[in-house]
Amino acid sequence: MTDTTHGIPLLRRAAAEHRRVLLALGLVFAANVLVYAVFVYPLSQQVANVEQRDEAAVRALGDARLEHARASGTLNGKAQASTELATFYNEVLPRDLAGARRLTFLRLAQLARDTNLRYERASYEPETEDGSTLTRLQIEMVLLGAYADVRDFMYRLETSPEFVVIDNVQLDEDSTGGLLVVTLDLSTYFTSGVP
């Protein structure tokens, strides 16, 4: 009689009786392993590579869109700057020396009078730089008055719509000792027909 506690003879008997079925199952299993190794695994690697390339392409597209937005912003900013520069040349700056002198001479004298300063003297000298489309009108102006009036004059000058730049301020005391002598170095610019 056979040992049935471990089931070995029973297993041999079942294998012998179902040998064809087991052989068919073994062949199907081997075919599955072979198909997986030859087709499925390489295709899964290709799919993974395609997904990585898709992710890389999405990142590259995002970078390209960002770069395009920056370039568009630069282009728009340049166009806006050109427009503003043309407006500055055409509407803010005087067109010639006579216009620049008229703008500064009358306006500065009136501003000195409005702020209780005595207008002593002024000198004007145009200065042209090579290669520049602008000419600088240098102005030296001497005023006499109290400190608070000088401060008020400078505030009004800086906030006025005229384009006048304060280059230098020199304060001295008057010989009588009560008032200040203010020497201002100012500049304005003018152009003839630029943009």
C-alpha cells in the first residue's frame, strides 16, 4: 500500500492521468512567458519612453510659451517706450532754442516772483553733443531770498510740467546777512524735428 499522508503517490497518479492537460498547460505557460519576454515587455518600455517624451514635450512647450510671452512683453514694452519717447520729443521738449529760452526765461522769472525771490540774473548757453539729436540749454540763475522761499521755488520747479533739470544748487549768505544768494545750474533740452 502507498503512503497517502504526504500525497506523493496520489500526485503521481493525478499527473499520469492528466498528463495531456498538464502538458498543454505547461506549453501555454511557456508560450505566455515567451510572448511577454518578446513582445509585451519591450512594448511596455516603449510606452514608458513615449510617456517620458510626452512629459518632456509638455515641459518644452511650457518653456517655449513662457519665452514667447517674455519676447512679446519685450516687443510690446519696446513699442510702448518708442511711443512714449516720441510723445516726450513732440509734446514735452521745446522744438528749438527760441522755444527753450521762452519756456525757461519767462517761467523761471515768474516762478521766482511767485515765491518772493528776487531775480538777480541768468545766463543761457546751448551745448550740442556729437551724435546726439538733442541740444542742452545750460542755464545759470542767481536768486536772492529767504530759505523757505528758496525751498518753495525748488519744489514748484521740480513739480512743474516744464522739463527743467536742476544740476547744481549753491547757497551763499548775502552781504547784509539776512537773505540767501542762490545760484542754480539748470538744464533743459530741445530738438528740431526728432521723431
